[in-house]
Amino acid sequence: MRIAAIGDLHVRTFVPTTLVKQAVDIEQAADVLIIAGDITNGGRILEVEIAAEFLDRIDLPKLCVLGNHDRRTTRRRHYVALLREAGVRVLDGDTVILPGFPEVGFAGVGGSGGGFWPEEAEPTPSNRAIQAMAVRARREAARLDKALNAMETPVKVAILHFAPTTTTLVGEPVVKYPLLGNSALGRVVDKHQVDLVFHGHSHIGSAEGVTPGGVPVRNVAASIHQGFSFHSLPLPVARHHERLAG
Ligand SMILES: [Fe+2]
Ligand SMILES: [Fe+2]
């Protein structure tokens, strides 16, 4: 399975020409398009209409999760419906299997910040905002856990907006890490031995990483790849062995 992926388009008034050009004939290079959230910048209906018009022209199955910027919408149902009409399936704690690929299951949830204690970082100094984030982090991780519990395919892919590990955040200021993801997500993908995780949200992080349990993670934020990035499943054998050894 060939996967095209992108996150953090942050569409305001137009889709950048570079993205439009990259999207031409993308159907020849991929079997599915994954969008890891922050499709729009302000969650406004006008913005999602522009994004949806762009995405509608891409003739691939399209799966996305909502990012924190998408969540700014005050009209969530309409926002999601516009994406759906453009052929984009919004995963929010649910799973999907694509026609022609019965062995690969996708589970998606936006996730949250919250920090990477204890696996990968020191505890974040606690205040009310951090506590609220921790509550959200646990809730989102539980929803991902539930989705993966229901998944019976041999190959499992998780789509997130927030990061499940710090290893794809390299380049970001370390003080920002607690806002960029959390270890609860990492624990869930490790528990379910997920084969590949996609996330965005970290605009100046790094492209490739791995959870403490050895699950390969890809940060597909558009700014890191100058647009779309391309991936394939199964992963190269060496990497798979690395995972089993880990
Ligand atoms: Fe973003
Ligand atoms: Fe974001």
C-alpha cells in the first residue's frame, strides 16, 4: 500500500500553488491520502470550503483527523460534512478498512498535548491548563485504545494530530514538547503493536521517529516535507526486525 500524507495545511484564503502542483497526478503515486489535521487555520467555514475544493480534486480515498486549529470551528458538524462531501473521511475515535486492502486497518483520533512523562521527559510543572490538557490526553488515548481494540486487521495504522513520542519533535524547542503531544498516545500504539503512526502538529520537528515500544512514527506536517510525503506498507524488513527486537 502506497500512502501519501500531509498535515498542517492551515488553509486560510487559498491553497499554495506548490501543493496544487504536487497534487496533480498524485493518484499515480499513492493508494490513499492521509491528512493529519490542521486542515484550516481558523476552523472557519470559508477556509474549509477552500480546502475541501482542493481535496475533492484528489481522486483517492482520503482519511483525516481534526487538528487543534480545525477544532476552532463553531460549526463542527457542518465542517465535517463539507470534508465528507469532498470524499474525506474524518476519523474521530473510529476505524476504517479501505476497499482492496482488507489487511490494513486505520484508526484515527486527534489527540492532545500533555507531555511525555515518564517515558521520555520530566514531569511538566502542573497548573490548571496543564491539568486540563492531561485530562484531554487521557480521554483521547482511551478513545484510540478503544478503536484499536475493535480492529482485527493484521496491519494497523494510527492517524493522530498530536505526537505520541518526542522522537519526531527534534528541532522544536524542548519547552514546547508538552504542547505537542503526550506519552499516553505512545503507550496505546505500543500496547496494540501498531505498524505505523502518522501525526502532524509539530511544524518544525523531524520526519521520522519511533515510540519507546518501537512503533515507527512519521511526522507529516507540510512544512517539514515542503508538502506531501510518501510512505509504503509493509515497512522495509530491516525496520520491522528492529521493531520486533525493540
Ligand atoms: Fe499545525
Ligand atoms: Fe496543530
